[in-house]
Amino acid sequence: MQNKPIAAKRQWLFIRNVIFFTFTSFGGAQAHLALLLKYFVQSAKFISEEELLELNALAQVLPGPASTQTLVGIAWKVGRLKLAILTFLIWILPTAAIMTFAAISYALLDQKQKFNAILEYIQPIALGIVAYGAWKLGKKVLSSQVSIFLAIASVIATLVLRNAYVFPLSILIGGMISSAIETPKEETELRVKLFSNINPKKLIYFLGALLLFALVGAIINRTSPFSLPIRLLENFYRNGILVFGGGQVLVPLMFTEFVEMKHYLPSSGFLSGFALQQALPGPTFSFTSYLGALSMKNFGYGMWGQILGGLIGVIGINLPGLILVLFIVPFWDDLKKISRIRHSLSGINAVSVGFIIAAFVLLLIPMGLNWLFLGIMLATFLLLNFTKISPPLIVLAGILVGYLF
């Protein structure tokens, strides 16, 4: 065992690298993995490369933010629970604070023509980024007739039903179908061994939190000042359980529920926030702090209410994934051996591609036949697909053009 001074020095070095990672992590989950390798394997041997890849695989299997879960898993291995929670806070708070401030600024200025003009070209750029995400994930995931069928079915279900329950049901059905078709008929004993190690109390707490939020939100009168915060917490927590595939899948879930169904905020405000998130380092899931803050403003809450909404958004969406990774990392060595879980991921990912395509369609409709916007959207897609220009640079260019012209 390491003595205390060496262990403390190692943890301070780890925290320093977490800060470096937080402020340089542009480009989404794939780029984040390369930086995790740089900061936590190569520059300082906190874990092995094999352990990093295994943690990343676990994050891909679980719902929630993959980069956040991988980073928290590394922290747990280095310093257990306290370091894991501290790492989580360092990682999410800077971007969440910026996005909350952006929502408050948008809320204060959204009637002023200049502010809208600055954001004018951001919306088609955001659509181009969504299209690129669908294209990249689709090429990787849609490799069989079953996966293509599941993607098309989820697109149709999302566009036709327009209901929040489409997402959990589609994810569940997609995972069950791919698991049933692709998994070898074996591993019964291993499954029994694994699930006998799961603490049932932890599962009860995990699901009980969701039911409690939903129950309190239903009981509290909607005219109460506590109603919207509770409903938002339930919305974010529930969606945090459903998001497989990272920030790309977060967009259709949030847009359908917050804009299309519940009208918490307009599509223009949603797209502006999403585009701004692409220009910032850190977790994509911090976009929810913007959604929470702007939703609170649109229902008459003041600045402190908007700050509360920002906290509710980023904590609610991240909490399920944080709980899951901290519960499961200790017995991941057994879990990763079960191919039924592994094979369910292909169906879940196929459904996720369908969600992104549906989101693209829903976001495109309000734009109409604006040829300039369509051209900007296409140019964004082509730049991302055929060059090494990163999304933050494109977003910043759009803000600059809107400001100057």
C-alpha cells in the first residue's frame, strides 16, 4: 500500500490533470477518449490503457454521459468515492455555469434584435452538427438489416407518436431484439453469479428516486412555485436513465420533450444553446443546465430560479449515470463477460440513430425553405465530414459572422 503523503500527492496530481482535461476536452466522446489516454495513462500512470478501454466499454453499455462515467470510474480506481465525487464536480461545474449564464443572458436579451442577429447563423450550424452526428453514428452502427429496421422504426415512432414514453419503450424493445437475435444460448450460470452480487437495496434507491420525483411532481399543484422544479428534476433524471450513446442522443430526447411536447422553451432558444455548447470544452450533458435555466425563465421565475433550474438540469441528467457507474465498477470484471448485455447494445445504438434522425427532421421543419440556412447547414456537414475543422471553430465563426453582419 502507498503511504499517506505519496497517496495525497498522487491524488493532487490527479486533480490537476482533471482540471487540464476539463478545459481542453473539445470534440465529443471520441476526442475525449484520446485526452483521457493522454492525461491519465501516458503522462501519469494512474491506470493502464487496458483498464481505460474497459471503463470506456462499461460507459458505452450504461445509460448516461460516457465521458463523465469513464472519468469518474478512473477517479474511483485512484481514490475511491471522495475523489470520484470531487472529480465529477470539477468536470461538470465550469461548463454548466457558463451554459446557465448563457440562458440567463438569452432570457434577458432575447427580445433585442442585435442579440438575435448574433445567433442567426448558429441554428443552421447546429442542424449541420446534428446531421453529422447521425451520419457518423449511423455508418458505425447500422451494419445489419435488424439495426436498419430498428432505426427506421424508431424514426417513425418518434415522428408519429410524439410522446416521451416512445424513448424508453424503443430503447427497451431495440435492446431485447438485438440481444435475442445475436446472443449465443449460454452463460446462465454466469448471469446468476453476477446478479447475486448486486445489492437489491441500491436498485431500489435508484428506481425509487425516479418514482419519488414523478409522484411529488404529480401531487404538487402546477400553480405552486415548487411544481416546475420538481417536474424538471423528474424529466432530467428520467432522461438520464434513457440516454444511450452520449450527447448526440441527448438532443432528440430533450427537443421532443421540452420543445415539442411540453413547450418549456422555443426551438430557436434550444438550437442556440446547443450550438453554444459545441463551442465549449467539457461534457455535452451540461447543455441541460441551459435548458433548465431557460425553462424556469419562460415560466416566470427570476434569476435565482433560473440558477436553480441550471443546477437541476445538470445534476438531474448526470445523477443516474453517476450512480450506475459507481455501483457497477466494483463488479465490472464479471459484467463484461456477459454477451447478452454486450449484444443488446447494437439494438440500443440503432434506436439511438433513429432518434437523432427524427430530431434532425423535427428541427429542420421550423426552418422552412430558407436557402441560406440550408446552405449553411450543408456547408457545416461537409466541413465536419471532409476536413479536420472542429465544431467549436465553426460555431465561433457563425457567432462572428452574425456579430459583424
